Amino acid sequence: NLRQLPARSKAAAAMAGTISRIRLENFMCHSSLDIELGQHVNFITGQNGSGKSAILTALCIAFGCRAKNTQRAATLKDFIKTGCSDAAIAVDINNQGEDAFKPDIYGNLIKLERRITKSSSSTILKDQHGRKVAHRKDDLNEIVEHFNIDVENPCVIMSQDKSREFLHSGNDKDKFKFFFKATLLQRLKELLETIRDQVHKADSDVQELEKSIKPVMRELDELREKIKNMEHIEEIAHDIDNLKKKLAWSWVYEVDQQIEEQTVKLQKLKGRAPACQERIDRNTVVIDKLKKELIEKEENLRSLVGKTREENNMKKSMENNIAEAVKREIELEAEHERGAHMLQRKNGRLNQLQAQLRDFQMQHMQSTQAEASQMEKDMQNIQQQIDHLHSNVTRLREDENEFTAELSGIVKSINDISKEIAENDRRTKQIKSDIADLQRQQSNTVTAFGGQRVLKLLESIETNHKKFESPPIGPIGAHLQLASESWSVAVDSACGGLLDAFIVTCCKDLHVLRECASKVNFNNLRIIVYDFTRPRLIIPDGSLPTTEHPTVLSVIQSENHTVLNVLVDQGHAERQVLVKDYEVGKSLAFDDRMRNIKEVYTSDGDKIFSRRAVQTFYPPTSKKGRPNRLCSSLGEKIAELKNEAEGIQRTIVEKNGQKSKLVKDQCDLEQKIADSKRKREPEEHRLEKKILELDDAKRAFAEINRYAAVDNSELEEDIKKEKNIIVESEQLLQKIKVKLAAASREVNDRREAYKTFMDSVNETGHRASANDELELIKRKLDAAEQEKAHYEGLMTTKVLPAIKMAEAEYADLQQLRQDNFKKASTICPESDMEALNNVAGSTPEQLSATLNRLKQRFDQESRRFGTKLVIVAGKS
């Protein structure tokens, strides 16, 4: 029912920022609406409720206005037409002329699309060709600010509610507020207040900086005064610097002279050892050749071993196949035997039925009414006796069940008490063992990290100390101290097996320590190879956890920096955080914002960590009640364990008394049950006997009645069924015979194949000869290596020591020359020596004495004019 009045004629080009078209789908009361607008003023008319205000509301929503600010709905989904799942708003904005917004991207037209669903909303910006350009809210705000489209300003869009509010308001103050907001004066006022606050803050900062610079200016004046007072000793300092330069280069020139002498000596020593080297080279060629032959023989032997393995697998497979065939043959034989027996029984049953049929045809049924009546009276008498006996048996069984139930409760209580006593005994033994361990630990703290085996291992290390390049360090736990014992359990849980480990400096020491551990039966000893000369690791702040809680590395102390380095490299002690309780640890470990945290440990030993999306918690694995190995208050723990053991012992005595009483009650109940059983069993025997008599009487009575009414048709039917079953059984038996014959043939064939395979395997055995050839090559190789080692020993012990010693002295002189040259170069370049008349004719000792005299003079002058001045230039 909407009607758009015709607009004036369009100009040549539309103004940038004007709306040329509006399209609505399922928005408020509109199912589908498409309106094209003119360049200037547009009028839309219609009846009340026809959707005029809905078009204005759609424009507000399209340009980013919130639902509440339209005063038409609380949320965006309320604008969706009833019965629909989504709504869409499309607005075309002219983008031509000087005020166009990014015309190189959008072109002459900007297409704004706003889609609303029940759960979300989206905004899409497209160019004039319909290609998607942007979708963010910031991009829309940039367009709105560029074209100055403020949909929340009543001067831009005035809804019916705002018009009514403005027109009906009789208060001048409210009208001024409306004017203040509409003309953007309110936003300008807020901006001015913000600027005023920033200016005040800047003024206060300037005043603070002026106050802080005054002491620096005073200090600068004092320094200038000191500089004036010390200028007269610069000449002495300059002479000292020149003398230092001469002294530094004099050490270099002296070492150069020594190097020349050592070079002449080394050239004389190097003219030796060609004969020994020739014999060594000859044996090296022989050894290489033998090693190649050894490798080839080992490859052949491995191929033979692989072939033997395949033959064994084939043999095992064939044996399994024979066993399966024999099993099937035995099963078929058993099935055939069962079928034969069944056929024999069916033939016997058929003969029996045929005999009964003949007997029945010859017999005559003779029965009297008096005999039947007498049998009924006998059955009634027996039934009365059965009822009386059944009542007695039921009463005795109920008494027995009652006693049995009571006995079961007592037995259960006895078992529970026995288990509790056994558990207390086990706990007592454990406590005694813990006390013994603590006492050993109290006498020697090393036993906490491996028991007596560690002491034996340390004795073995002491015995073989000459074999080590450097004495091993360990166990690691014995070299640690805690800053606070409250973290002892947490640190023990975090370090774990590292506390029992030993540290060595090279692989050779590792093998020696492994041999020592094997001698004392210390298996699975953890040994870590680490460079003892490496300095203490410095952890940068960026690699530490971003939390105020302590880490394992921050609460442990050690006099040996290698121990701390190993805990960092192997255990990540710098990234293991310690907390007081589980709740704090959980919030810390599962917080993605916390960096450089590997694991979190509570003071009770709980382990908490997060790997990607998996959150993990491990309770402490140490034995309950046992003190931590890093704990030092062992005396208190021993006393506590002794008190606990005494309390458990008292509990055991009490439980034994309760158990004795229950055992006596058990014996009394068992006697009552036995008495009741002795009374019940004779009554049950009599009851069973009477029941049998009643059954016999009933069968006899039924037999008499049956003979009077039955005919021979049933027997003939049974005979016919038995004959059919016999025919089916004979057919089945014949099939089983055929299968049995086939199974027997299969067994014979598989056994024959197995025999043929074993004969072929026995004919191709060459493994022994290959082993002999391999051993011969190894003996030749050992002989060649021994001869080579002999000549190498001669070279090492007699020929090369003098050369090596001379080379070492030469290398030391070269290193000394490099060090002296480096030190002298840091003082001054060598070219400066020409300006200083070189150092010819002066020894380092003479120059050093002269330098000491100048330093003494310099110190005297310095004391006269005050302390030395050090000027530190700060970074600008």
C-alpha cells in the first residue's frame, strides 16, 4: 500500500553519499520491498501500519545502529518477520564525484548488505559489480564517518518516537539538550574535556621532570670542577699509557725470539720414524683386506642363519598342518563311532517295540474295581504320612538356616577382623622398615637415594678412583639443600629419579661407573654424561615462567654448579612451578596465558600439567606416610612412626580379643547346626522313602487304568518313527565314512611332504664350515692388529715423545704469542711502536720497573688533587 511520489528529473551525476535504492526481505512487516530513490528529496506515503517507519528503521540498522536505539525492538532478531528465519537489508549508495569513498576499490556504487538470523547478523560491503570487498564493522564505520551519516543523530533521522518526544516536550531545558545533541555540540564538549585533562597531566609531568633534573645539574657542576682540578696529571697518565704499550709489545717480541729457537729444534727432531711408519702402513693394508673378507663372511653367515630361520618356520608350519589333519581325523573317527552306537541303540529300541506289540496282542486286560479302591486308600494313607514328615523337615531346615545365617555373619566378621589384623601387621612391618631406613638415612643421608647399594657403589668408586678421568658426582640428591623444607615433597616429586642419578664427565667414565655398579649389583643405575667445566647456566628472564610462584630451581641450593646445570638440562627445573594447594596449581597449569610452564607441583606432591587441549593431574607416587628424601627433620618423623606402630599394636591386641570371642560363638553355632542336621537327615530319608512309595502306587494305579484304555496304534506309530530314524542314521554314517577316508589320505600326504622337506634340509647344511672360515679370518685379523699395535707402541713410546714435546712447547709459545699479541693489540696497534721509538734494548722486566715508578708518582699526584674522575655517558 506504499506509494512513492515522483521525484524531480535526475541530474547528470548523482551526489556521493546519497542512497539510490533500498531492498528489504522479511524485515518487520515487509516480505519483499524494492524502492529506487531520486537524487534529492523523496516522499513515501501510505496508511498507518503499511511499513513507512520500517524503511527508516531498516536504514538505521543497515548503517550500524543498535536495535535498542531504534526504540522499535530489543534485539536484531525481533526485526525478522513473523514466521521467517532470517531477514535481509540491501542499500545502494552513490559513490561519484569529488567526495567519493575509495572509488578505485568500490567504483561508482557501494552496495551495503545486512543479513539478520535468529542467532547472529553479518554486514557485507560490495563494489558496483557485486564483488565482496569488506565485511568488518570498522569498514562500515569508516564509510559512515566519511559521508557523515549519523543515524543516531535526530537531525539526520528523526523517528516517530523522537518527533513525539521533541514536539510534546514543554521544558526548554529538554529542548536545549535535544538541540545540544543534534548539533554535535555535546560530542565537542566531551572532546574538549578530554583534551583539558590531557593538558593538565602533561603539565604535571613537566613539573616532575624539572624537579628531577635539578640534582643532576648540581652533580654536573661538581664534575666540571673536578675535571679542572685533575688536568695537570694528564701528562703523567699519558706517559703511563705509552709505557704500558711498550711493555705489552716487549712480551710479544721476546716470545718471537723463543719461537725462532724452538723452530730450529723441532726441524731437527722431525727427521725420524720413517721405518716404523712404513711397517704400520703395511699392516694397515692387511687389516683392511681382512676386515672386508670378515664382513663378506659375516654376511654369508647371516644369510645362512636367515635361511635356517625360514626352514624352522616352514617345519613348524608343516607340523601344525599335520597336527590339524590328525585332529580332524580323530574327530571324524569319534563322530563315526557315536553314529554307529546310536544306530545300534535305535535297532535295539525297534526290536523292543516290536516285542511289546506282540506281547500286548496276546495279553488281556483284567482289572477289578475293588483293587483300584484299595490302592486309592493306600495312597491317601501314604500322603498323610508324607505331610507330617514334610512339616518336621521344614521346621528343622528353618532352624538350621537361621543358625547358618548367624554363622555366616560371624564368619564374615572373623574374616574382616583377620584382614584388618593382617593389614595392621603389614603396616607395622612397613613402619619398622621405614624406621630402619630413616635411621640409616639419619646416620648417612646418602642412603636415602638408593639404600645400602649406594654406599657399596661409593666404596667401589673410591677403590677404582684412578680409572676415572674425573670423580663422578652423585647421587644428585645428596648434593642438594632446600631453602624451605615445606617444598621437600614437591621437589622430590618433580625431580624423581634424577635424585638417584650420578654424573660423569665423559663416556669412558660412564663405562667405568657402569662396571662398578655391576660389581655391587646396582642395576638400572641412571648415569648422565655432562661437561664438568661448563659454567653455571644463566637463565634469561624471557625463558622463566611468568608467575610469582617459586620454581624448583629457585628453592634448591648446591655448592656444585654441575648438579644445578643437570637439573636444568635434564629435569627442566627452571620451568617446574611450585604451589601450595591443588586449586592454585590447577588455575596456573591450565591458564593458556602463562608461558614457559612445563609442570606444576603442589606441596603434597601432586603433578598438574596441560599439553595442548589435554589437562592432566597425577597424585604423588611415593609411599603413603613415608617422609620425603630431602627432609632433614628425621628425628621427629622416627618418633612419629614409633608412636604410630605402638597404636597399631594396641589395635591388634584388641582385634585378637574380639576374634577369639567370635571364634567361640562360631563353634557353638556349628554344634547347633550339626545337632539339627542329625535330627533332620533321618526324617528326610523317611520322607523320600514315603514319596517313592507314593510314586510307585500312582504308577501302578495308572498302569491298571492305562491297560484298560490303550490300544496298539501308539506302538505301531513309534515303530514307524524308529525305522525312519534308522534309515537317516545309516545315510549320515556313510557320509562320515567318506570324510574319514579323505582325512586319512590328507594326514598321510602331509606326513610324506614333511619327511621329504626334512631330508632336503639335512642335505644342505653348510653353517659349520662357514663358522670355521669366519674364525680363521678373525685369528688372522687379530695377528695383524697385534703386529700393527706393536710398531705403533714403538712409535708412541720411543720415537714420537720427543717430537710431541717439542711441538707442544712450540704450540705453547705460539699460543703465548697469540695471547700476548691479542693483549698488546687491545692496548695499541703495532704500528704505534715506531712513533714510540720501538722497544729495542729494553727487556719486559726493565719496562715493568719503570712503569711501577710512574704509577707511584701518579698515585701521589692523584691524592694531592682528589680521587679519580670517572665519567659515565648514559644513553640518550
